[in-house]
Amino acid sequence: MKVLYACAIAMMAVALPAAAALGPGTPAPDFTTQASLGGNEFTFSLKEALGKGPVVIYFYPAAFTKGCTIEAHAFADAMDDFKALGATVIGVSEDNIETLNRFSVSACQSKFPVAADNGGIAKAYDAIMENRPDRASRTSYVITPDDKVIYSYTDMNPDKHVENTLGAIRQWRSVNPTKPAG
């Protein structure tokens, strides 16, 4: 079983773009921050979410921009698939919580939370735009309940983030069917 897991991790590493900062096996930086789901604010804790199963953390530059809205809609449309795999999804940006309250209802369709970067989350995940250090890059991570990054993907095009993170979780689930699943 461990050999299969190691092979799965190695195969995912081959697919990583050079810009993705934290690679497979890297400990995931823990964080707690303000978040919004359906316009309702709450405190999101990565540690608590990982207690339920894998977590997809996706960083995006700014709420209500074209690419970020497309990406949020795609994650919202795929939430049944993520939930079936026992996964939590959270989007993180530099936007303030008031903006995220509106974005969580409109673009996220009240299906998953978005969080306000407290000034260090994107930096800890090396998900900062080189040419705009005040904004997160479009980077997605899959974190497993043992606090390890198993997949990371950076591309400003929002089209493959959902497909790729779902694929990584499915692959992980194929060798870890009994890990926490919600």
C-alpha cells in the first residue's frame, strides 16, 4: 500500500508546473482565518478541516474578476464530486471579508467558503504573483489529513484547477479509501 502511495505521489510530481511552489510531501502551512460561506462569516481552521478529510486550497487574485469568477463557478459546479470524496474546498484571496461575503453568494453559489488572507497565507504557500505582490497567484493545492501537500498546480488560466485537484484526490482516495471522509 505504501509503495502504491509513493508511486501515486511520484506520478503527480511529474505533472507539476515549475511555478507551483510547495511540492508533494511538503508539510502544509497551518492557518486560521476569516471566511465566508453563503454570505455568513466564520472562522476557518485548516487543522479542523483536515480532521474531516483532504482539503483543496485554491488561491485566486481577486473576487469578481473574470478568471476568478469562472474558477469559482467551476468549483461550485463540482462540489458534489468533492463532497463524495470527503474533500473540503476553500478559496483564498487578498480580498476583505465584506467583498468575500458577496462573492461567496454570487460566484461560489453558497456551495463552498472563501477566505480572507490574513497577510501571510498566500506567502506561506508561495502563491504570490511575481508582478503583483499584493495579489495571490492562481495556485491550487491538495492537502491530505496528515498535513502533507500531495498536489499543487499554478496556472493563471482557471480551466484545469478543478479537474486537476479532483484527479489528485481520486488518485489519493484509490490508495487511502479509509482515511477520514467527512
